[in-house]
Amino acid sequence: EATIEHISRILLHMTRISELRVPLANHPGLFTVLERVATLPLSVENRVLRMRLLANLANSDGNKETIFERSSLLESIMKVATLDKSDNAREYAAAVLMDLASHPANQIEMA
């Protein structure tokens, strides 16, 4: 789990740079790994890190449709937003959902 934490921290740091958000989101396999956020028995800290990472990625207009179209990723975000025991994880999951809902292409389906 320490490896997951270190990788998550590096990716989180990279997603703070707005110019890197779209290229990172287009990296093969990134979203597949992040989908596991709700299924792996991770520590609270790792779940929060993953939600922060997704919140940063969702904050880019170029990623909002991409994230929304991945139904299993969206489902895992909603699961964290509603069921996670960590207030911080739920807060970041809600931030992801708010960012996704701000994109016109996603608004009808999210209503």
C-alpha cells in the first residue's frame, strides 16, 4: 500500500499543473487503475489521495466528458461520495461530480 501512496502523491502533484491534466488523463490505463478506488481495501489516506487526483483531473474541461463516459469510474466516484467513511474522500468525490456536472455535454444525463 505504500507504493500506491507514493504513486498517488506523484500523480497528485502532476495534476496540480493544469497543462498536464489532459495528457495525464489520456495516458493508457490511468482511469482503469483509478476505477479501483472504491473496490480495493485502501487506507483512508490513499482513498482521499485518489479522490483528490480525480478532482484535479475533472477540473479540466478537456477531461470532463472523458471521465463521465467511463461508467465504472463514475460509479466508483459516486460510491465514494455516498458511502465512504471519510469526510475528506466524500468531499473530493463530490467535487469531482460537481466539476463533471458543470460541462454542458454531461448536464442532461446528470440531471
